[in-house]
Amino acid sequence: MLSFRLLIMLLGLGLGWGVGQQLGRGSVNPEMGWVNTLSLMLAGALAASLLAARAERFWLREVSRFGRWYAGLSPRTVAAATSGLLVALLLSVLLGNLLRSLPFYTWVWSVAVTLVLAAFFVPFAVRNAEFFGFLTAPQVRRKPGSKILDSNVIIDGRIVELARAGFLEGSLVVPGFVLRELQLLSDHGDAQKRTRGKRGLSVLEELRELRPLTIEDWDDPALPTVDDKLLRLARETGGKLLTNDGNLGKIARLHGLEVLSIHAAAVALRPQAQAGDVLTITVTKGGQQQGQGVGYLEDGTMVIVEDGLKFRGKPTRVQVVNNVQTNVGRMIFAKVEKSDAA
């Protein structure tokens, strides 16, 4: 930064001027003193210019370190440190009143007692910050673009394939209370619930191998249900709620939250032609097997018609028998409808 380097050079000039003034106090030749001062100022500026790059790197590193430390501070830690300092100040005032009766008392004793008490109480309070949670409201950091997973979408398991295909962008957030819910299910006495809980934990292990997961250890005991906590967490972080629970999705949308549903995506991607549907196509060429005809839908989907080669070049009604998804696209197997075959 240019401003930082200019500041370093100004400090070098100031240091050279100060040294020159100190050396010139006892000089009998004032003009020579000014020459020495100017020389020292020039030397200080040159030395500062040489050290400016190193000082800038050191400054940026320390500022970055301080920024990371400051960003990592939790409200409980700040509340604990403030409480510890408050106790230290109160005790120092009480002890100061007692020490004033001593003949050798000075203000230095009060400062020393305050520093000693602060050095004891502040670290002690920070180490036990969890006991000061009642002083702060539960808060979470805003994470726009993140996707908050609930238990049912984890147990569903299709999220693993979406992550493997690269359709999930942003950070995936697993709330701590959802993890605890899965753990309770995996230890449940009911065999069906125990199976669901173990499946959810297995899905998270697979998902962690594909994408980094963020465990949001946030909770609000005042909220009675997991759904309420999910809504609060999504609202506080600005993330999107990834769930297959239809009722939870409706409530979340009423609160103005963005909801993503894997089940809704699967319905939207469902093939348009199902077994038993009747289509009208034009057979354009023969297939690989004897008598097969091949036609195409408007979107380019290939339709293979059993015994359809004899209808080549004619619009023909066919009934879908099977729908197969391959790596290169979708293929529909059909047979000529009885009325057209007759």
C-alpha cells in the first residue's frame, strides 16, 4: 500500500530529525547542526524505504491474523471476558480502599492489584465461557448461498447423487440439532427408526467424502421443535432450506425463506412419456432388429417401435412399453397401437 509506505518514510524522516536535534543541542556551530539533521533525516527516509516492503508484509500479516481472531470471537466469549474484567475492577476498588490505610500506599499499588486481578479473572472466565450463555442471545453468522439440510432429506439419500453430479453449489450446512436427532434415531428402541437414523449418519459420511460439510453448532432451547429451529437458522443465516418435508416447505415459504426440495426436482425431471401412454410418431428408419422401426419425438428422444418398419413414413399411434435412461439420453420402447396395427 502506497499510503503505508509513505507513513513509514515519514516516520524515518521524523526519527532522523529527532536524533539530529538531540545531537545538535551541544553544538557550537548551528549551521553544522542543521546539516547533520538534514543528513540524518535523509538517512532515515532511505532506511525506511528499504524496510517499507518488509514492514508492509508484517503489517498485513498481523492485520489478517487480528481479523481472523476477531471474526472467530463468539458472543459468549466476549460476555465472559467482560464479566471477568468487571469482577476484577470491583475487587480492585474494594482492595484499594483497604490499601489506602497503609503508610507506603501509592497509586501504583492500585494499578498493580487491578492488573493481577484482571490477569486471573478474565482468562478464567473465557475458559468457562459456556456458563455465560445466558447473557447473550443465540446468534449465527450470515452465510448467503448456503444450503441447510434437515433430517428427512439426509435420510432420503438422493442428495449424495446430486452432490456427485455437481448440482449442489455453495456450502452444505448440517445443524447440530439435526445431528443429535439422527443420533437419537440411531439409538432408538424401535427398529424402523433405528434403521432410519443409521442410514442418515451413513449418508452424511458419504456426503463428507464428496463435499465439505459445515456443522453449525447453534441451538435455541426456547424453540420447542426441530422445524422451528430450522426456520430460525435459515432466517438468521440467509441460507436455503433443503428439505423433502412438504409441510415444512410451505411454512418456510410463508416466512419468506427459499426452499429446495429433491422430491420436487425429481417430479420435474420425471420422463414425460410413461408406460401405457399413447404417442403419435412418424417412423423414419429401421432399427437394429428385424422389423423394428425408429422415430423421434420433438425433443429428439428416440422411439423404438416393435414391428414398426412397415409404417415407415406414416404418422402412427404407438403405446409406450418402457422408458430407459442411458448415458447418452432417453430411449422409449413402444409397440403399434392395435387400431393402427389393424
